[in-house]
Amino acid sequence: MIIDVHGHFTTTPPQVADFRKRQVAEFKRTGQVLSDPPAVSDEEIRTGIETNQLRIMNERGVDLTIFSPRAIGMDHHEGNEATNIVWARYCNDLIDRACRLYPDRFVGVCQLPQAPGVRPGRAVIEELERCVNTLGFIGANLNPDPSGGHWSDPPLWDKDWWYPLYEKMVELDVPAMIHVSGSCNPHFNAVATHYINGDTTAFVQFLTSDIFKDFPTLKFIIPHGGGAVPYHWGRYRGIALDMGLPPLEDKVLSNVFFDTCVYHQAGIDLLLKVVPTANILFASETVGAVQGIDPLTGHYFDDTRRYIEGSEVANEAIRRRVYSENALGVYPRLRAHPRCCG
């Protein structure tokens, strides 16, 4: 079985993104919240998914995708908490409908109504509870930088800011994927720079904090292969030693996991060589940031299964763990899914 832990509903019909544009424009103009998102039919959802995500899953042999709203579309840096509550609920409800239309192929992960300068409090926790307890979602996407590239909120180790959310994650037994959204900082291209910055920054904050001493069962997935982390594994091991911290492996690897959204063979080989197999989850981010064909190989950049199958590092046992077994450990609620039982 192959479980893709990193999928986004990037193919919603145009009225979805148009609503967000109108919502943000209205807030900037009047300070008011547009709270009447447009209807989306089942047929529109089917059209968006069957010709895109589902088609590609079938072509590449992916059985189940952990599905969440479009990451760059979470758009936390726009509007305020009130607008983002409406937007998050709308996007999460679309994910729920997609999962109900294709219950054997998709399982939901939610967007949280974060906003810059606003502690993730009642609104964020209530939406997480709704999505997990009512909609049956198995996790959340957590944005470590709702400011969109300015990093103006406290780091992930700040107890007053982040710990109430972590407490709720532990209570619900759900992990979070660390995933920034769009960038409003011209220095940082969203998908080429800001995403990788977010991945790397979160890892270092985990490494240099006591988060996992305080929350031993808390789990995070760092996407895009961990950003710069595997390539600089020695640097982070050395920094941990220089700071008098426990070895990197002991400090974070019971709680932090990396996906395989790395789009070339050498990158996947490095990930498999450096990071313990138990900490790697299969993912492709399809349909996502990179959608074209690599002229050097003649295959799609984001066909990450091809790299794992082609890697001399991965034997059958490693592939089995990466493709499905590790995901079932990181996402406890996934074990109840009909495709995963037994």
C-alpha cells in the first residue's frame, strides 16, 4: 500500500479563489468580513479531482492521499482572524466533501484559521476540534509564520503563544505538518524560498527547544524533504553538541518526520542515506509546486515514487516503511481508515 501524506486541493473551481480575493478586498476597504462563500457542486469537485489528483494517483499507483486545502491559499497573512475563520471553515468543508466523495482514496487534514499577531487560541482550537471530532480529519497544517515571510510572531517554542495548541493536538492525538503559506516579502518566492525557509526554521526551533520534553508524544511532519536539513545534517548535529544539547537523533527524531517531496534522484538518495528510515514518509505534493516534465529524465519532477523505486539505498523493507508503515505510526487516527485496517 502507498500512502501519500502531502496532498493539497489545488484544483478547486475558480469561484473558491475568487471569494478569497473579494473577502480580502472587502476587509481592506471596510474592515468588514464577507461570510457568504459561493456554492460548489459535487460535480465541480469531481471534475477538479478526477482529471488531476485522482488520475495521477491511479497512474502512479498511489492508494490513499492525506488531503488538505491549498497551502499557498491558506493566505494567513491577509485579512484578520475573523476573515480567516470563515475562509478556513470553507476550505476545510471542501476537503471534507472531497473525502466523502472518494472515501477510499482521500482522508482529510485541516487548515487552521491563524492570523499574524494573533495567538493560536480559541478560534484555532475550535476549528481543529471540529475537523477532527466532527469531520473525521486526522491532522492539521500548522503555519509557523502567519505573517507571510516577516516572521513577526513568536517562535514555535514560545509557551504562551503555541503551547495551548500543542496541548490540544496531544489530547486529540493528531500530528501537524509544518507548512507556511504565501509570501508577502519580495525577498522570498513562496514555493522556491519561503517554503524551504519555513521547513528549516521549524526544525532548528525544535532542535534548540524543550518542546518535546514538555510534549513527549507531540509529532510534526516537515515537508519538502525537510528543507535544507538533510543536506546540513552534520551542521545541526554539531550545533547540538556545541550547545550542550542531547544528540540530534535523541532530541527530535522521536517527534519529527520528513516527507519525500524532493524532485530529483540525488535528493531522494541523500534523504534516504542521512535520515533514519523510520522518520521518512512518502509524499509527492501532487498537484503542487512543480508540475512539469524533467527534460533530463523525460518523467515528471513530482513523480517521487519513481525516485524511491530507483534508489539503490532503498530495499523492499525500506520502501514498505516509507510507503505506508511510518505514516500509520505518525497519524494514529489513520489506522481506523477502511483502507488501513489490518
